[in-house]
Amino acid sequence: MKVKAYAAHNAKSELVPFEYEAGLLSSDEVDIKVESCGICHSDLSMLDNDWGMTQYPFVPGHEVIGTILEIGNNVQDLKVGDKVGLGWMSGSCMSCDSCMSGDHNLCNKAEQTIVGRHGGFADRVRSRAEWLVKIPEGLNPNATGPLFCGGITVFAPILQNNIKPIDRVGVIGMGGLGHLAILFLKAWGCEVTVFSSSPEKEIEAKKLGAHRFVNSTDPNALQKHSSSLDFIISTVNVSLDWSLYLSCLKPKGKLHVVGAVLTPLSIPAFSLISGSKSVSGSPVGSPYMIRKMLEFCARHKIEAITEEYKFSEVNKALERLRSGKARYRIVLTH
């Protein structure tokens, strides 16, 4: 079976039309007709080979919404015609301790949708069945794709860290991840403080549900929020003065990192010791967490704020993302 896609043949090069042979469908796999696909900053990182693991030709795309075309003989609970989504991961071993305890996203043998295989910037894409999640009624499909990577990246920490409605939570960055974190935390019942280096985003941050907005380029502004937060989630991929943010945490507070910062975090030991504070991180969530997130979004009418481009405009869309001006996720449609 031939798949029509868009691929880069070298690091940082433009994507061009590309065809490849998908091969026979395995008994536990599913083929999806791609209807839309979000563009994540991870697609750019892989395109540029920032993480040193990209194989070319490279077909990006891991925020896929589509309809099932074909299923393997052993696939249960999915059928041809189902509307489903596919995120960063497309397979796991289903036998290790992580998989057997429900932490499929921590599987050491996990298959990632755009690592060593072709992703969703195509007319169809393939996945193991366990990583496909049905789309609940009431969600706009074109705004749901970004939830499968950007959304679950900031939703999973809310579950994993037992965030409570009475908690005061800080969000560092108001981009593709940060704006979704604000929406989730507001609906969760938390008091939300946004730290952003873009003061012009204050009005929109408060429209999304933020209670406070802090200009993070002003150290004095951060100091005014000393010992005020129970939890801070960092969605940015740049190095910051982490000691300043740790000072904003209450005793026993936690700084949680989901932005892929390439430089080591400089964390003063006494910033942790004196208040019994901690630093943690997490990847995307398990299929179960994705289901719970989608149910939550349907209940609270939450969707990503998106800009749409046609697949034929993929290079224009990538440049829009690279410019940092996208508000706030970009989605490709056929």
C-alpha cells in the first residue's frame, strides 16, 4: 500500500511530496485516514535533528485525527469508521512492569510516532491499537489533535501530582502548552498564575482563566510572589533562573518540567533543602490519561486555540511555528 506524505530529506530542509510503501498490516495494528494533524514544536526539533535521533526521509506529525480504514485481526474495541486520535506514541510492549501497571508512556520499548518511522503529515498513518483513542462527541476534531501531545503533556501532571482545586498553581510560558495548561487548571478549580516574557499576552491569559499574570523578565515581579504557589509547571524550552521560580513555591512545593530544555537545569541545593521542595518532569500520558483528558475537555468545552493551514501549505505553517507567532497551536487539514 502506497502512502502519500510530506517529508524532509535533510535537517532543516523543506518538506516535499513523498511516497512510501506501508507494508502488510500486523494483527494488532490499525490504519487511519488522516483528516487533520497538529504541528508541535517537537516536529520542528525532529526536523532540525536537535535531539540527534532523526532518520531521513522524515515525515513529521504526531497530533493526528482521522478515521479508521483497516484493523488487524486481533484488534478489539475499535472498528472501521471510528474517529480516533494518535499522539506522540504509537506502540508499547504491553508486557513490561510499566505497561502492566498502566504507565504505557514509560515503556522502555515504546514506539514513538515520528521516531524511526513515518508520522501523520500524510494521507494515512499506522499505529498499534492500544495508542488510539476515540474522539468523544462534542469535540471539534480540528482543535482536538493538539490535545494528543500538547494537551496530554500538561494534563498528565495534574493527575500524577494529585493537584487539588484548592491549589495555587503557576504556569511558566503561554504558548502551545501553556495556554492549554491555563484552560485545564482553571476548569480544575485552581488559582492560576501565569509567568510570561510577553507582557502583551496578559489580557488573553486572563480571558483564558488566569487569575494573575507576571512579567517574567522582571525579577522584582517574581520576588513579589515568593512562597505563594503549591505547584509550578514549566512549559518552555529555554533555560531560566530556576532559583527564582523555586522561591515562588511554598514549603513542600514542586517545580514540574515538561518543556524540553536542552541545557542542564541549574538548581541550587539549598533552594530545595530549606523548604523541602522538589523538581520533577514527565513525558506524555498513557492512553487511559488521554481518554480522561478528552472526557474532561468535552465536559468543560475545552479545546486548543488553533490556526489552520492546508497540508499543501505545510512549509508555510512550519515557518509560522518557527517564528514564535502562532496563537497557539497550528493544525494542518486536507
